[in-house]
Amino acid sequence: MRKEGSYTDSIIDNLIEELECETVFSIGGIGIAESVVVTWIIMAVLVIASIFLTRNLKVENPGKRQLALEAAVGGLFHFFDDILGKDGRRYVPYLMTVALYIGVSNIIGIFGFKPPTKDLNVTIALAVMSIVLIEYSGFHKKGLKGFIRSFIEPVPVLLPINIMELFIKPVSLCMRLFGNILGAFVIMELLKAIVPAIVPIPFSAYFDLFDGLIQAYVFVFLTTLFMSEQMETE
Amino acid sequence: MLRIDLNLLFTVINLIVLFLLLRHFLVKPVMGIIEKREALIQGQLDSASQTQQKANELKSQYEAALAGADGEAEQIVARARDKAKAEENRIIEKANQEAGKIMKEAKTAIELEREQEMKKLQNQVAGLALSAVEKVLSEQLGEQQSSSLYDQFLKETGGTYDTNRA
């Protein structure tokens, strides 16, 4: 009994340690979190992969590598472009970046890193940037007057709700991503602590790969939808 | 476990940097290539449709020319047929005329011959009659001889006539 209790305690201790957003190092008293360091790694991987993949692009007779790259990048581009339309084309590269970043972040648990999206700082940052972009796209499209008027549309009674949406949208975006990844991470850590062999594989496939990619998709898809909604002119 | 601090700002900076890097290294090259290829394909399609249009124009021209040639050929054949028909008619007409003329000539020739023959015959008959009369007068025949004489005359005339006919 005492033995089992200590075993459970050690699992819990281990889990709490895993859940902790550790400070990797600090510069001048500012602690750099693990998520930021992992983000740097992801950035480096993405950029190096991009440079490597975009070498020797040919207009005619593209190779298999180029065709796959074009299908992936073009598909992602057109996914956003179809929703946003001509006016929103300028925001597409950012949305693609976020999609790639969240996608890689969510599945990086497979490689033994802690997903940066498990850190509330990262999801808040993503959500803040999304809401800024959403509101900016409306402002850019409609001008100041149209942007302000959009708060009392379709009827002025909705003004408080429209203002609340400014906060609800990013909070829901941020918490959905954070909760999903944190939940998946906790389940995976528990599983790994209890049954370290074989059993985690299918769960990892679901929680790390499937759920991770779905959450990346949902995040950017909702951001895009909010933007196209914001840019809609009556 | 939950901490919100300056790392939020770092993440924002990271995201912006990542956005700029990826836009420069991934999106621009790939989309640029795709656009270039689309422009190339569009250009080829345009030129293809232009070529086709030209070909169609030429085809309709040729078809018109061919139709004209067909009509002309038909005209020529019809003209030739008309000409041949006219020639045929003319030849037949001419042949008919000639045949008629020949028949007519033949008829007149036959008529002439017959007349001549008749005249000759009459002359002979007249000569015979004269010789018969001469005989009767010269020999002063008896009554009983007259019938045999008559028979002789008839025989002579008939013989001459028969010989003539033959």
C-alpha cells in the first residue's frame, strides 16, 4: 500500500515536472522559456527545409520534389485564398506560416520535445496576433468609419456583443489550442509513465498527430473565417 | 504550470520573424514558380486557340473554294451535255434529211426508169401490132387461117412480152 502510494506520487511528481514550463536559461534576469527555445528550433527546421526544398525550382519539367512542394504550398495557399478572396490575399502568407508553425509544434511531441503550444504564452501570443490581424483586415478594407460602423451592425443593439467578441474570439482560439494540446500531453505522459512500451503508439498517433493537426487546422481556419467575416462589406 | 510573462512577447517576435523568413524562403519562390508556369500555360493556350482560329478560317476558305469548284465542274459538265445533245440532234436531223433526199432521188429514178420502160414497151407493142398488120395484109390469109393467125399473134406478143420482162 505504501509502496503503491509512493509509485503514484512519483508519477504525479514526474507529470508535474513535465507540465512545468521550464526556464532554459536567462539573460539579464529574463527567463527564456522552453517553449521559446523549441520555437527557435522549429523556426530553424522550417527555414532550412524551405531553403533546401526551394532550390532549383523549374518552370518546366519540375521534379517529384518540386511537384510535392508545389502541391503542398499551393494547396495551403489556395485553401486560405478561396476563403479570403482577392482582398485577403496579402494575409495568406502569414496564415500559412501560423498553420505550419502550429502543425509542427503540435506534432513535435513525437520527437521528444515539449510542444510549444502547451505553453499558454505561445497560444496567447498566437491568439493576440490573430485578433489583431482580424481587426486590421476589417480596418484596412473598410477604412476607419466603416470599421467603427461594423460594431453596430447589423443592429446597434449588438454593440456590446460585438465589443465582447473582440475578447471572446482570441480567448476561445487560445484556450482551445492550449487545452487540447495540454490534455493530449497529459494523457500521453500518464500513458508513458504507466505503460511505456507499444501501447502509447496508437494513442500517440491520435493525440500527437491527428489531434495536433486538427487543432492547427481549426486555429487557422477560424482565424481565416473571422477575417473574411470582418472584411465582408454589405 | 501556467505562467504568463515576457515569453509571450518573445513568441510574438518569433512568429513575426518566422513569418518574414517563410514568406521570403517558401511562399514567394513556390508561388512565383506556380504563377510563372500558369502564365506560360496560359500563353500556350492562347497561341493554340489563335492557331486553331486561323486554321478554321483557312478551312472555311478552302471549303468555299472547293464548293465553287464543284459548281463550276457541274456547270462545265452540264454545258458539255447540252452541247452534245445539240450535236446529236443536229446529226440525226442531218441524217434524216439525207435519207429523205436519197429516198426521194431513188423514187424519182425508179419512176423515170419505169416511164422509160413503159415507153419502150409501148413502142414494141406498137411495132408488133404493125408487123402483125403487115403480115395479115401481105399474106392475104384465108378465113380458116385467121384463127390460127390470131393465135400466132398472141403467142408472139406474149413471147416478146415475157422475154422483155425477164
